[in-house]
Amino acid sequence: MKEIISQFDNHQPLDEKHPQFTPDEDLQLWELAFEYPPLYEALEEMFIESSRNPNPETLKETISAYRKVEEKHFKTIKFEQILNDRFGSNVESILWLLKTTHGSTFTPKRVPLGLDFITDERQLELIVLNIIAGALIAYHIPEVYKEDGKNTGALKQLYPSEKVTNLAKKLNEAIRDERLWVGDFKHSLWDLSHGEPLETQLLRSNKPKNKLECLVKEVTLLSERHLTMRTKGKGRFPSLAIIAITKIVQHFPEPDRRTVSPIQKKYAKKDNEEPLATKWINYP
């Protein structure tokens, strides 16, 4: 428990780490979202630890740490505040869908309900905020996840174009004809002439279809990690809630349920795959 609490004590707000960022109104929402996933993960670990060790001392530490997070860290990074200022109606729509969908229940999966220091409603809000933050980062800048992003398909290695490979072949032939000594450069030239990259250069696709798939996948995996979903359908996060998140990330064109549902189905129940947001700690 003390190790988890120390994560909050050592947490530095975004503007201290990135002094080049100016007022909140000038920030993109994904810039504000950066710090939320690791903070929420640490907070949830604290909830889990508290539920496993429900003694007075642990409960006292948990209550103190949770109040510090709510009063200091969440207010400092201002993700929730700015999100609600700009897209409050969309957030309310997502929460409404989770709370009132007929014949469905959406409850925290990893943390029990009925904790003394946080209401069930606030627990759900924190989970929804985490899902939105993860979606924003995965949609706008999956580059921050580097190899993890590549492994999940969010990023692709950039390979030399046909133009580059052809020029490399010609240069290789000219060097050979001239019998020039070029040292180790010949190995790089050989790789380029055969279409192999010299360095790891990971890029995301800017195609709307690919960006939408990345978002839906992240939301699907995050919701399955943090929520127990019992619905009349397939036990998945509401498609309409995902569409509300696409409005927050400002995806265009706006998808409909017929577009979103097949992507959800593709990535649902992938127990061997974790959402990118849980890998944020690997980013230096």
C-alpha cells in the first residue's frame, strides 16, 4: 500500500514536466489526457489492495491517498475539468448509457462496489474518464507507445519506397563499377536496395478507417478490463457510447452502429491482449 501511495506523492503535474505548454485553453485534449491512465491505474491498484486488506490502518491510508488524488492530482492535470467544459454532453451521454441501458448492467470489474471512501457513481465516472483518456491517446498519438503500439497494430514500420530502393540499387552498382571503398555504408545501401529500413521508424495511419479501428479496439479492451458488462446483446460496451467518444476525439466521418459493432466484435474477448493505456508506464 505504501508503495502505491508513494506514486501519488511523486506524481508531477503536466505543466511542471512540460513548461512549454501554456494555458489550458491552448492545449489539445489529448495533451491533457496523458497523465490520466497511469494515475488511474495506480488509484485502482490502491482500491484493490484496500479491499484485500480491510483493516483500519489500510482504510485510513486509502482514504487519505484518495482524497489527495481527488483534491490535488485530478484538479492539477485538469483533464476531467476541460473534458467536461468542452464535451460535457458527450460524457453525460456515455454515463447515461451505462447507467440506464434497459436490461443491462455495467459495474467495476476489478474493484468491488460499496467502498466506504468512494461512491459507486464516482467509481464509474473514473472508469469512463480512463476509457476516454486511453481512446484520445490511442487515436491521436499512438507513437508514444512505440514497440507496444507496433505490437498492437496501432503503428506500422515505415519501409523504403520503390523510388528509394531503385536509387539505392543504382548507387550500389555505380560504387561497385568504380571499385570504391565505402566501408560499412555498403551494408546500409544493400538493405535499402532490398527495401529494408535502416532504423525503427513507427508511424500511425492517417486514414479515418484505420484511426477509427484503433479507437474502437482501445475502448473495447479498456472496457473489458475495467467493467463487468451484462447486456441483452454480446456483453459489450455500448456502441452508442463509442460513437459519443468518436465525437470527443472529433473523428470524421461520424460512424454509425453498423460500422462500430463489427470492429467491437473483432477485438472483444481478447484475454491475451491488454489495452495500450496499461502500457503507458513503459513510455519514458
